[in-house]
Amino acid sequence: MASTCKTCGRTLVKIRGSQYEICPVCRAISLFNTKIRGRMQARLQRFVSDVSSRYLDDDQGQPSRTLALFQVHGRKRAVLCGVTYNNHKKKLEASVTNVKSMQQLLVNKLGFPNASILILTEEMDRSRIPTKRNIQMALRWLVQGCQSGDSLMFYYAGHGCQVPDQDGDEIDGYDEALCPLDYKTVGTILDDEINATIVAPLPRGATLHSVIDTCFSGTLLDLPFLCKINKHGLYMWEEQQLSNKGTSGGKAFCISACADDQNSADTSAFTGKSIGAFTFSFIQAIESETKHTYGTLLSSMRKKVHLAQQVVGRFVPFASSMSQEPQLSSSTRFEIYSEPLMLCPS
């Protein structure tokens, strides 16, 4: 009988010539030999705990100043990740501004404690630059010990991409992925892994909001329902998956910059400095209204994003024709124009 991954529930694959199995999605490895699996899993757990406690050590082997931050848990906590790719040709100047603006919104408007906000940018120290490993660890921290009543936020600004789907759960045949700082050497972070890490473990009563400012981001959390605008200007729910990827009873929402086949853009039209058009529209919408529904939030953001495109289009040929439609996906269907936005304070 085939074993299943304890992290994401997928069927494990036997590694040829080895006594181990590997998960094709999250790459977790476990023993194929059931007689010694229990004993080895206990040893592995002790090893993982030890590695986690030393994960943020600095170059001299001393505990990093950020170790305490990774141990903070509150009813509200967030991971804010901005990748500028300073040494790459496709540098994104707006990413750090995006993150700082989101941090101010969370603290000043939404009541998130500064101590429970983990920031990953290239301006930070070595343990908090947005490498693949650091982002993966930060996402695990976000949901660790999560319980009913918790409100979690994952924000990402950087490059995104699409890759051919390998497990047959995507309608369009492509997985969406984040591009960490070191993606050229260690690869991307697939939507399957993101879902398994921060969506699947959500317990009943817990809420996750992901705000994703990147290209090809419509279904980046692999949530089963996507709310798309139709030709009449109305948002309608569509099922997006060929397999069921739910939570453990909690609610997950993803508010993303554009559809899976679209690009997201930066703008300096409103602030004088480069910021994501989607990020700016999200912040402005939240700050201007305290009683948003998910529907009114989408409508407000859509107007601001389109205005930004029109302004840029006056100066950049063809820019105004580059469509960008903010998207909402969710772990459940609901009436978007009557459901209060759960991020906003009551």
C-alpha cells in the first residue's frame, strides 16, 4: 500500500535503489522500511528541532538577533517578503517600498504588533534576505502553533512565473511559482508547496490572507475557488482545481495582483517613487474605508489599478493596453459583496 506525505497528503514515490520515499510536491523524504520508520522519525524530529533552533545562527555561530522574532507568536502575525534582485538584470526597485508600506498598514491600521511581523528583504541581515530557504522557513513560522482566532498575513512582492504542471492538478496545465532571490540556482517555490505549507494546516477558526504582488499570481495559493470578473463587470466564482486542496477547517484568502496569464506593474504616478500599482491600490482601499466587503475591496482596487495604467500609458507607449485585473481566490465560496473583509478591525 502506497504511503502518503504527512505534510501535504500526496502519494510518496519510492527512490530507486534506496530505502527512502520522496514527496513529488514538497520534497519531504521518509523511510520506505516500515519496521524502522518509527525509530528514525523520532530521531529525525530531534534533528529538525535542533536545526530550527540553530537556523538563524550568524557566521560566528552565535545566535542571531532575529532568533527571538522567530519565536514570537500572537493572535496576529505576518510575513512580508520583498525581492529586488539587486544583482539581476530584471531588478524591481519597488519591492522594498512595497514591504515598508505594508508594514505601516498592518501596524497603524490593522493592529498587527511589530514584533509579530517578519520581514524578508535584501536590506535585512543575512538570516532574513529572501532566499528560497529563508522564505520556506518564514512560511513555516507563520503557521506554527496556529489556533482558532489567529489572523495570519503573507505578503509577497517580487517576480513570479509559470512552470509546467507535473501532478495534473492545474486546469491550464501550469503551476504558478514565486522566484526567490536565488531562484536561478535553487529553483522556484511552487504553488503546491505554498498550499501545503500555509493553507493545508489552517485549523478551524484561523484565517489566512495572502496579498501577492507579482505576475501570474491569480491562483498562487492553489485555492479551489477563484472569483473572476466577467464581461459584464461582475465577479463570479469558478472552480480552479482538478483536486481538492482545502484547509484543516480554517479560512484562506488570496488577493493577488493579476490573473495567471497577466503581468503586474509598478508605478510612480501617485507617490513620486516606485511602488506596485496593486500594492498601492490595496493600501489605499484599506485606509479609505473601515467596513469593506471583499467585493467592495476588489472594485476599489480595480479602479485604482486601471487609473495607474492610464497615467503610465500617457508616457509609455502601449502600457495602457497592458491589462491587470486584481484577483480573489478562496478556500470556500461566499457572497463577496456581503462578506465583511476579515482583515479590517471591527
